Amino acid sequence: MVALLVGYLALPSMLSNWCYFNSRLVPFLWAGALVRLPERAPRWLAATLAVCAVWFSVALGVDYIRLDHDRAAFTAGTDAVPPRASLLPLLFKQARTHGFTAGFAHAWAYYVLAKDTTAPLVFAVERSYPITYRTFPPPDLIPPALDEFAEKHGTAAQVCRLYVPKQPQVDGDRDAGCTREWRRQWAQFWQDAEPRFTHVLTWAMPAEARPLLPASYRPAFKNGDLEIYARTGWGSATEGNPVLAIPTAN
């Protein structure tokens, strides 16, 4: 139990492409605590736990209503996406009314279910998974790179903090270097993405990032922070769909 507790407190919440890494030890801590419970809890403890359970249930219900409003805002453009489109989600913010969790991290799945679109953020990047890509896309178009690319590269200032060495600014050289690196990374990204995706869904895209979209993408829908772009002259509805394979035993 001590080792589990130390591990939970010491391990990071994110390790490589594993999210909530330390939280995975919590069920084992609970199991260890359950076998050490007394047969009868003191009244004050039982009452406290009951109040906590009721309060948690009420808070969860309120949260579901709030998150449902967020979901409605994110899926407002469903009719603007044709069936079996190759949809690329670029989330410059992964939340709307919540800051502690990334509530929109997998909200693109609503479009997958409604219009049978592609799912580039699907969990298919490890050979240990039961379903994987038959032919892997470029690394920048699959997790973990794609998950946070837009969020971390929305502006030149963000790229400056990530990549450009910190040095005294001389005649704006550092700012110019940040902008060049920012544009270079987006150009490289679109070189891989543009041929593969017929539609692009963006959330909370900064104004300065909008001109970096390839000219072939035209606005198809806009509602608040949600914007959807369609590529002009995109052939068949299945163009660019990544092919998944289900490994079978020999």
C-alpha cells in the first residue's frame, strides 16, 4: 500500500502517450483500502460518506447538463459534413466551459457516428492494440502528435516558447525566427494532411492561424468557435480514409 501510494504521488499524470498515468494505480489503492476497512464504520464516518455520495451525485448531474451544452456547440456543424468524408479535427482548445479536463479531446467521434467520417485520433497506433492501421499515416497525423498539435501551435508565440531558443531579442530577430518556425511547421503539417482530408473541423482557431489553411479549403460552416472547411474538388467521399486492420491469428 505504501509503495502504491508513493507511486501514485510520484508518477506523472502524462507519460509518453499515456494519459492519466498515475491514476491507473487508484483502483489498486481502493482495493487495498477495502480489505482493511473495519466491519462497522463509526456513525460520524458513515454520515460523512453518505453526504459526500449525495453531493457527488448532484454535482455529476449538473456537470452532465453543462457538458451536454458543450457537446451541442461542438456538433452543430454535423449537417455540413457529408457522409464518409475524411474529417480532420484540429482543436486549438480542448475545452469550452471546463479547464481541468479536455472535454473535446474525443468529441470528433460524434461526427464519426453521425456521418461515418474518418477517425484520425483513434487508438490504433500501437501494435499491441487489437485494431491497428494496415498502412500507418505520417507520424504527425496520428496520436500522440496530432492530439495536441493545434493546441500547441496555434500562434507564433506558442511555437516561440516551445522551439526557439531563449536569447536576447535583437531588432526583432527572435520574433521573426518564431514566425518562420511556426509557418514552417504548419506548412510541413499541411503537406501531409491536405491530400488525405476532404474536410477540416476547427475549434477556437486563432485569427492569425486561419491564413495558414491551404487555399483549397473553403468555409462550409461557422458557429461561434466551431468552423468547418471543405476541400474544393475533392473526388470520392472515401478519399483519404485510413485503412484499419484487425490482426488475426495464424
